Amino acid sequence: MRTEHTASFYLQEAYYLARELEQMPADAPERSRTADETLCAAETAVLTARRVFGGMLEKGRQGKPLRLVPRSAEVTGSVKVTREGWTVIRLDIT
């Protein structure tokens, strides 16, 4: 049976891995593996937090959760889901 950790556990893990990665030499053979582990920990932290804390958001007038940061009219891009189930988010940089 798999035990799920808390969002703060994954955030802390991502933090420590990122610190390790930042101090690692550019030619270190384990750099790619550590980068992957860092990204996985950060992504898992976000998904866990969304699942656990998402229900705590106040509802807006239209029944949608309120945003933590106002949406900027200057940010554009696209979101799609691949056949494998990955979410791909592309932001246009202006």
C-alpha cells in the first residue's frame, strides 16, 4: 500500500533538490537525474496541494473558485492534454 505524503513534504523535497542542483557542477553526471527528481517533486507538490486544498477555496459569484492572483490580459498561450495524459501548457512570451 502506497502512503501519500503531504504537499509540504513534496515542497520541502523540491526545495532541497533544487538547492542541490544549483550547487552541482554543470558537467556532473547526476545533474539530469537530479533535475528530473526536482521537477517531479515540485509537480507532485502542486497536484497534492490542489487536491487537498482546492475544496477550501471560496466560491465566486459564478460558482468558480476565486483566483489567488488576478488574471493578466497580457499572458496568452495554450493548454492541451496529450494522448498519454500529460498536460502541456505553452505560454507566449511578449
